Amino acid sequence: AQTVTQSQPEMSVQEAETVTLSCTYDTSENNYYLFWYKQPPSRQMILVIRQEAYKQQNATENRFSVNFQKAAKSFSLKISDSQLGDTAMYFCAFMKQEYGNKLVFGAGTILRVKS
Amino acid sequence: ETGVTQTPRHLVMGMTNKKSLKCEQHLGHNAMYWYKQSAKKPLELMFVYSLEERVENNSVPSRFSPECPNSSHLFLHLHTLQPEDSALYLCASSQDGGNEQFFGPGTRLTVL
């Protein structure tokens, strides 16, 4: 069974600075997907960024980028130029290629952006 | 309405009550999901429906009963719940094939 570990329960960052959230996972699969989801205090979970395991290039979405290390089974999220609106719970998630698209989530990291 | 909607947003029920949670997706997706989010625990996948067929039932107690009448609607029927079932219940949908899941706002359930 796959597991996802987020070792940082809480993180803080000053506005405009950069922060990195850690995620490691355990799987014997070779083809899979990794995601970072954001859940602001309003509770609506939204996708931040997505990475296909077969792609060596790290995914980037504006201020958000990942450092995907397949051999190390590591998938960290870097947020540049942090904004107050980035304050949220961030979840790392794993999905293997199979019928049903089942996500396995980590426990989450609470990120607080301070002004 | 756009995206994934859930009703009610808040629900308080006694252990002997019967209630239902409703989820509707307006995205044309063919898969829908129920998750349970408890404090200080990872999101737990409860049920998966793909093309209106249940493909996953993660050892969920029988007091939770899902129903998927069509690809746009998903229900979670609740009966004789326990206080430990109090949680945020999230619905999600996706297009099968490794794509992202879109989540609803959740139903905050409190069992007294």
C-alpha cells in the first residue's frame, strides 16, 4: 500500500519570502501521479500543482514549483514570493495509474504567511 | 452552479437519526468520491464511483451507505451514527484517467 508522509505539521513564512514544504512517499509503482492540494480556511480544497512520475522536468505553476526526486521518493513544494492568501493547509497526495483514480493523502502542513 | 456543490453545508444529528448528504458535480466528469476529514488525520477515502459503478469501499462501516444514481449526483446516506463519525465530509469528482480531482466545500457533520 502507498503511504504519503508530510513531516512538517506547521510552517510560517514572512510575506514575499520563499518557503518549501516537504513530502515523501512510499510506493513500488513506476507510473503514478503526485499532487499538492491547498485547503484555505474556507475549506474548499483546490489543486495547486500536479506531476507525472514519468516526466523528469519539475512542474511549475506561477509562484509554485516542485522538486520531484523519483529515486528518493520525494516531492517538495516551493512557494516563492509568499502572499497572505497562501495561508492554508497544504496536502501532498499520490495516485497510481489504475481504474478509479484513488488519491492517498498525507496528513497536511499548515502554512501561515505573516505580514 | 459551477464545480462541485454539496448540501447541506452543516448538519447536526442524533445517533438515532437518518440523514443524507448530497453532492452534485457540474463538470461532466465520470467519477465521484466521498472522503472523510477528521481533525489531525489524513483525508480518508471512503467510496469511489466510476461510471456510476462503485469501485472502492474502504472498509467503511455499514452505517454509511453511498448512492450514485447518475454521473452527476452522489449521495451518502447516514443512519445510527456514532459521535466519532463527526467530521468534514468531502465530495470530489474527476474524469477517469489520472486527472485531478475537484472538491466540493464539504459538509460539516456533528453527531451528538
